[in-house]
Amino acid sequence: MTFPERFSNLPEYAFPRVRRLLDAHAPGGDVVHMTIGEPKHDFPQWVSKIISDNASGFGKYPPNDGTPELRSAISGWIKRRYGVPVDPETQIMALNGTREGLFNACIALCPEKTAKGHQPVVLTPNPFYQVYAVAAAAVGARCHFVPATAVNGFLPDYAALKPEILNRVAVAYICSPSNPQGAVASHDYWRDLIALAEHHDFQVFADECYSEIYRDDAPVGAMEVAAEIGADPERVVIFNSLSKRSNLPGLRSGFVAGGPESIRRIKQLRDFAGAPLPLPLQRAAERVWSDEEHVAVNRALYVEKYDAADQIFASVQGCKSPDAGFFLWLPVEDGEAAALRLWRETGVRVLPGAYLSREVDNENPGKGYIRVAMVAPKQEMQGGLIKLRDCLFA
């Protein structure tokens, strides 16, 4: 039997890999899980009732693109959050979580060849959310990994790439606030990136799923900057979800928004190969996207965690909480060795940064880091961070 080669160079996924690293060893104390970014704060209590009240909808095929009410709720949220009017009929599609959208948008929108007949290039930060690379592989594009390190503020400098690369780019993925570092793209960063995309004729895929968890000012969005500078409406495609904003990763409510032609093509792919959200979950999501009170409460809890982390690591150079998101990106000599030591001596589980990166020119930009998810209840999180500090930075 012959199998495809397109995914043959994919590394083992991060979480099976960390289990293989740690689970052969006994924990050195009570287990504290800090590897996976699965929110643990309460979601709104009324969500369950809405699902229950609409349970008969499980007996129906759900609308592929999202109910009109859900798309209108998402459109309203984009207008309130970014000040950009978006047509819910032609510019929005509901997603079964953003990972589905980040993958399928590349299939729907990345061309087979550039205008000059070359293999297209997909840009991704390095470290990065791993779906970006597998999406590029699925469409036969060449994934070009661009370092996102302390030197460039943990955001990739796509403008520094050579013209022969930029002229072949079809899609540039960018995550802001970034996973894993929590870096936030400024207005100027978005403006320059969108201008670069206009000049070299590629699309920007803006992964903004951490946009509602931040310390001080709300992160600027790609779509608002694109509208402000008058960019081609097809130039930017944005993705977001309720997973982090509303502590509802299991609801699987996300969206993709962009220009009418881009969304038409993404919808067409969904018609043939998509997995729409069940109708009762769409009904709940309609309400959740329209409510901001619970989001403010959730954000305040994370700000408390930022403050706690800053106090715990106050005497440790280079260790501080992020501007946004809920991960600590902590410098160590070797992330894999540090994660194993931490587990064996304390029972705290963290993720080696190298598992979120690719090696390029014999360098893995995540090797000297660990990613720590601050999602557990505050007291448990504080205990885990104190153990981590005393084990790795004493």
C-alpha cells in the first residue's frame, strides 16, 4: 500500500510528545497541569440552559454557514470591538473552532501555483500554532518559518525576507496576541504587514483567538487597521472563537471573516467537506457573542494571575507575565531538560518550547524556553509557579 508523502516530515504533535517525555517518570509531588491552554474559569451559567432549551435541534442538520442570528451576533461583535462593519451574509462564516478555519481557509484560498508558475510559499512565525504548517503541507505549498524571538519582540519580521521569497508568498499566518509568547502586534506592525501584503499580493491570515485576554489596552485588530488604511477587503482574513474569550473550548464556536470572495470560497469548501456546529450550540453561541459582561469578569481574573506571576518571578531576570494571552514563555537553558527536571522534582507539568517550533539552519527558537499555561485556579497556579521558580531559578 502506498501512502502520501505530503505529511511525512511532520514531527510528533506537542502533547503526545510531552507525555512520552514525562510519563515514564514518577512525579516529584502533587501533579499540577500547566501544559495545555484549556481555560478553567467558569463559563456563563445560562449557556447550559440555552442548549437544553434548544436540544430538539440535535435532530436537525445545522445550517452550514451558521444561523443568520449567529452570523449577525458575530458581525455585531466585530463592529463593537473593532469599529468595522461586516456583512453577516457575505463576509462571515461560523466555524467549528478556529483550527478548522485556519486549516480550511488555506485549502480554499491558497493557489496551486504563483502567477509565475512557482510553488507558493506560506509564511508562519516560529514558534507557532502547528495547524499553520500542516495547512501549508496539505495544499503543496512551501512553509517558510520566520523566527519570532526576543530580538524582534516575539513577532516575525516578514518584511526582512528576500524579495524572491516574498514574491512567491500566498498566505502569511500571524497570531496576535501570540501563542506562545503573548506578544501583541501594534497598529504600526499591522499597517506595515498589510502594506507588504498589498505590495507582494498575498493574504494575511490573522489568528486573533487570544484577543480578549489582556493586561491593559485591548489589542488592535488586523481588520480595523486594514479598513483604516483602505486595503483591499480580500487582503485580510481574521479568525476568532469563544474558547478563550468565554471559557468555552468545548462549545467549538469560532468564526472566519474577510472579503466576500474569500468567504464565498471558504463557504463553498464547507458545503462539500465541512462540519458545521450543531444547532443547539449555535443558539448558545448567538447569546455568548452578544454578551460582554462575562468577558470582563474573565479578563479581570487573568489580570490577577498576571500580577501574581510578576510577584513570584520579580527577582528572576527575563521572567515576566505577558501583555496578553495566558501563557508564560520562560527562558531556560534547555526547555526539554527543564520540563523533565521540573516534573521529576515537583510534579509540575509544562511544555518544552522546542515542541512548538521547527529547527531551521540548526536553530530551534523555542529550545531555550518552556511554555506555562496560567489556566488553573489562581491558588493552584500560584503554587505551581512557586515550585517552578524554586526548582529552575533558585
